[in-house]
Amino acid sequence: MNEKEKWNRQVRRTAFLTVALAAALVFGILVLASWDWIPGTVIVVASLVGLVREVPVIRRLCSTPAPEPPRSAQTS
């Protein structure tokens, strides 16, 4: 697996995980709004911790350019 594929896989993984954690946060807020304090608090805290842990990864992916794809050996 080359560097471009690794970088793309990391971007997809981070995007998927961020969307899932944001959805969990919304769900936790809805649970809290329905006056179910203990599970709502656990869901909100867990999703916030997960999102906070993803911030450095997102910052690193956004600040570094994507690696160039490998050049083919073909000459036209």
C-alpha cells in the first residue's frame, strides 16, 4: 500500500468516525432532553471525548498536503 492510499484511508476513517460521533452526540442530547439523565450523560460525555480525541488527527490531515500518487513507468 503506498502513501497516497494510506492517507486516503486515514481521511475516510476520520470522516466516518467524526460523523458517527456527531450523530451520537445528537442522540445523547435527545436522550437528555427526554429527562433520561444517566444514559444521556454517558452518551454525551463519551461522544465529546471521542470528538476531542479526533481534533488533532483532523488538524494534522488538514494541514499536510496529500501525498502524490506514484508515477507510472509508461511513456506515451
